[in-house]
Amino acid sequence: RADLTNVFRMSEAMLVMKADMCRVFSEIGMPSFPLQEASLLYVNEGGRVAVHAAPLLHALGLGQLPVLSGGFVFDADRGVRPLNGDLLVQALIDVDGLQVERALFLSGEDGLLDARGETVPRLGRDDRTTAQRLVRRSGTDGIDVTGGMSSKLDCCFDIAEQGVDARILAGANLSRDALGDALLGQSGRGTVFTPSRTVHA
């Protein structure tokens, strides 16, 4: 297995980022609390993500917004692995007692781009193959160790089938009002995923 001596540096960096996010939430009157993924998540044999949800649900019960991110978690097969935010969302949806209504994914692009470079406004269940082809063609895949746009697409298609309102939009220069609209489902930006077939790219 790989040398894990410096794995803590990633956790340290992510905790600092989450603390900064909590500071922003505090400024707009939203109490929040940063949580460490490695203490809540574990990847079982076969790759299924298990969630120790008690601290998460307790924070919500206290009126606190739990702030989580991707990062390194323990893995039964691999020792330690990077877990991206896409898989994190999928794991949270399966938590008993946690009702997930909306998932917002921030990306380098304002959703999925079609062959003309324009944002595809909606995608349905039968559009998965076409969407992945567009990602490869457009060069917006941005695949890294956590999966990039391709991983986001798969996650959004999957959770839309579970009744979750999923959207991908650009995170750069996103104003506070625009972010608020997106979180409330009132934004017209980005690509929205629905359980039915809605677009032909």
C-alpha cells in the first residue's frame, strides 16, 4: 500500500477550507459546523460508502448546517482513498432520517455544453450516453483522481432517479444571490436533471 505519512495534509487543507465556508455562512446568519469526512465515512469491501450519520443528524437537529467536502477516507480494500463530493452526495441520500431534496454541483462550466458550446438546460434518464459523449467531445471532462465532469453527470443522473433535484452550474464568480437562488431551486442557470427524457443533444 502507498505511504500514508502525509495524507493528513489533505485533511488539514480541507478543514481550513470548510472553516472558511462556515465563516461565510455565519456572515449571512446561517449557523454551520465543519465535519471531517474520515470520521463519518468508510468505504466497505466492494466500494460501498457507509455513513456514520449520528453527528450529522445531531448537528441538523441543533439548527446547524453540517459542512462536508470530498477528501481522504478509510477504505477496506485500498487502505485510504480520495472520495469526491459526488459520491458523498450519493451516500448522504441513502441515510435514514435525512431527506435530501436538492443537490447543487459547482463546476468549471455552467452545466453540460452541447456541440455548439451552449448549456444544455435539461437532461433526462435516456440522455446519459449522449451526455457522456458530449463531455468527451467538448473537452470539459476535466477528469482527475475524483472523476471530473463525467463523475458529476453519473451522480446527477442517479440521484434524479431517486427524486432529488440535481443541477450542475459554474462556481466561478457565482454571486451570493445567484447561489441562494440555485440552492432554493429558483435558478435558471446550468443543467437540471430530471427522471424523464427531456432533451436531445
